[in-house]
Amino acid sequence: MKRLMLTAVLALGIATPALADSPQHLVDSSTLALEDLLGDSGNSTAQNLLRKAKAVVICPNIFRAGFLIGGEGGGCVMSGRTGDGTWSYPAIYGMGSGSVGFQIGVQSAEVIMLIMTNGGLNALLNSQFKFGLDAGLTVATLGAGVNGAMSTALNADIVSISSTQGLYGGVSLSGAVLSDNVGANQKYYGTSLDARQIVVDGQGSNPGANPLRTMLERYSAPGGAH
């Protein structure tokens, strides 16, 4: 029911041309993916981690072929904590790889990456980042039984949480390349901005991203969303 209500709210914004382009479709899909992955009242570990996170990357649709697709503007969005503690407007990223690993029979997945350290954040803010290449970073993957993995996750630079066709499952990001989609960011914000300017400096504004930012605030608030 909550997802149906959220979908309806997001659909109301498509009346204006600024919200009908493909980057907006990705932002809306990411909002729904966030609800899917963190909306479970029993998933308190993920919500606790989000409260401590420096930033979050949301990839609403990873296909088995190794591509992330969420509209023509890109495949993932990143939002970070601003100086006043709120969540930034999202920077748009693309990801591709021929080696993204899936469980047998899994066709697609939603993935959220919680960026727990400044080192992890700086790595992902580079124009291109390849998972598994930087030996100085630790990436923890949480699947089934996410609530039992808090201690392991807190020691990681990046924590990946995935849902495969509605079930928590294993999606390996090793070998996947995450790239700042400068063109999509320019299209969405109407000016040339890179990911660091959007996520860290708080530049750029588009009301179409307010539902995503509001949901991040809900799930990172003390006690989580109810």
C-alpha cells in the first residue's frame, strides 16, 4: 500500500516538462527502490547504517547482462549529507560491467550502497570508480539476515544491500564501474555540475528530487520510518 501511494505521488509530478525527462524517471525509480529496500519495518540494521552513512548510492535496476538501467539519464543516483545534516539533491551516475555477479536464475536486482567513510565517499566521487580495484577500500555485501550483520558492516567503507526480484540476495559488485554522468546532471539541473559539487557542495536544485530526499530523511531519522 505504501508503495502504491508513493507511486501516485511521484506520478503527479510528471505534468511538467522539467520532470518528464529520463533523469527524473531514474530519480523516481530510485525513490521506489529505497522504499523497497528500507521500508521493511524489520530491516532496522539498514536504517541504522543509513543514519551513520556519509552518502548513499541507489541503483534501482541492475540487469543480469551487467548493465544498470533506470532511464536514459543513467543507472544510479548518489545523495550525501550536507553541512546542515540534510540530504543533498542527487548526482546521477551510470554503471556497467560484464562481470556483475548474480545468483542463478536472478534476472534483476535493486541495490543500495551506503557510503560509511570519507575514503569511500572520495573514491566514488572520482569520475570513474571500479569496485574491487582499490585494495584500500572494504565493500561489505549484506543479503539475507541483514539485521545480524551490523558489526561487519560498520567496519566497511561501503555497504551494499540488494533485493533480487523482491528477495534479499547476493549481488556482487566486483568489477562493476561507477561513472559520474555529467551530461545527465546538466540536463537535470540546467547547469554543468559534477558529482562533488552536487553531493558535497550542495549545488543544484530540482523539486523533482524532493520525494527522494524526504524519504532519506524519514529512514535516517532516529527510530526510522513507521
